[in-house]
Amino acid sequence: MEIKELKGLAVANSIKEQIVSKVKRLKANGVNPCVAILRVGDNPDDMAYENGATKRMAGMEIDVKHITLDGDISEENCLDAIEKLNRDETVHGVLILMPLPKHIREDAVRKALSPEKDIDGITSANMARLFMQREGMVPCTPKGVVELLKYYEIPLQGKRVLIIGRSLIVGKPLALMLLNENATVTIAHSRTENLSKLSSEFDIVVCAIGKARFLTKEFVKDGAVIIDVGINPTPDGGITGDVEYETVSKKASAITPVPGGVGSVTTTILAKQLVETCERQYLK
Ligand code: NAD
């Protein structure tokens, strides 16, 4: 059986073309799309993500404004910074790097952000739109998973998909997005019993748990499609996924690598949602 490696860059590049032409049109109409990236503290993972996102945006002629707050900033001052971005007419979308330091309530931050600038789909208004199957901005990582599956023409309609992980930014929104694609969705999590047996019954498995090389070949049915969302640091300064790639790829029909898989699509989705919110505000 030939294994298909589902690389993210090809997906990102296919979406990039549409974004670049939308940015040109917006600029011709006097709108200069700009995303603000708000970072609290200097966590190296956040800084690496911010650098990657900045480069990707630059490649699409999108401006980036960096808001960097001290790690010990008060919640009140952090919320003030978000309010300021809500009012800033030169900023069209805001990405808040999470997780935030423990003394800042993520719920308060979600409430403070204007849904019109919420290009990562973290506000309850945008989550409700996803729940109700209305147009809106959605969390970028699960959207990237759906775009990747579609790009590689992996059928979803009527297919049984297992999502391992039920977080608010990956597992739960992905379940809704795949339901909207008419897949039959099951969610597993840390309390699921007998996960390897359950998992080995599915044609498509998405793993998003944050545990390096957790999903071994025992979890996988022959010919399954495996999507690895995990990003876990390795001792040599690199990253690895939630899937034991070397063994699982021998059984799977298709698999995403880490790095170079889902993670390569995420910031392009962010840019897509940024230009779409600009279009909704200025071109209609
Ligand atoms: P999280 O910690 O918020 O949630 C983890 C989920 O995994 C929980 O729902 C938990 O129930 C489940 N889980 C944990 N251990 C489990 C186990 N042994 N068996 C079954 N389920 C288990 O994590 P998250 O924010 O959803 O991120 C998950 C992973 O995805 C992380 O590695 C993160 O770095 C990565 N991530 C990648 C991207 C990307 O762009 N590729 C974006 C966001 C997150």
C-alpha cells in the first residue's frame, strides 16, 4: 500500500493564492489589512508561533502589529489593551496567544475581544455561530484540518471520524465542523475507556491531545487516515506530534507529518479569516 503524506504547505499555498488576490482588491479600495498579535510574557513557543505567523502574513502583504505585554501585567491592564485594539481602526483582526499566564482569566479575555476582530474564533459569539451553522470566524487549527482533508479529497460525507481531544480550540470545534461536512463524529478524551480498541475501528482518526508519540500502531486500523494535530517539544529543540509516525505510517493509508502537516495551514486560515472580515466590513 502506498502511503500518502498529507503535507500542509501545499494546502496553505492553495489558499494563499485567493488571499493574495483579496488583499490586492482591499488595498485598491483603500483598506490595508492588518492583524494585531497580542502576546503576554515571553514564552519561547509563543514567540516562535508569532515569528512564523509574521513571516506568513508578510508573504501575503498583510501588516502585523505586535502588542507585547509583560508576563506579570494585571488582568485589568491586559483587558484594556484588548479594548484599545477593538477601537483601533487600523487593526482588522486580533490574535491573542494562549495559554495566558494563570492570573489572567481566559474567559474574561474572550469576552473583552470584539467578535468582528476575532479571527481565531475564540469569542462566544463566534462559537455560537459555528454551533448554529452560521457564517462566522472559527478556530483556525480545526478549520485547517478540514481544509487539509478537503484538499487531499478525503471523503467526509457519511464517514466515521474519531477525534481524540475535546479542547475548546481544537477537539470540540472540529467535531462541529466535521458534522457540518456530514461526517459521523465520535469524540474521545482522557476519560475514554479502551481507547486503542475504539480508535482501531475508525477510518479517519484526528489526534489532538498534546502527548508526544501517544498514538501507536495498536490504535490504528489498516488503511486509516491519520491526522496529527499535536505539537510537542523534543529535547533537541524540535517538535514532534501526538502520533508515533514511523510505525503508524506503515499501517495508515494517509498521514500528516509533524512538523509540516496541520501546523503549516493554521496561520494561512488566520489570514483568510482576516481578509474575509475586512471584506465584510468594507466591500459590501
Ligand atoms: P488541551 O490540553 O487543551 O486538550 C487536550 C485534550 O486531550 C483534552 O480534551 C484531554 O481530554 C485529551 N487528552 C489528554 N490526554 C489524553 C489521553 N491520554 N487520551 C485521550 N485523550 C486525552 O490541548 P489542545 O490545546 O487541544 O492541544 C492539543 C495538541 O494540539 C497540543 O499538542 C497542541 O500543542 C496542539 N495544537 C496544535 C495546533 C496547530 O496549529 N497544529 C494548534 C493548537 C494546538
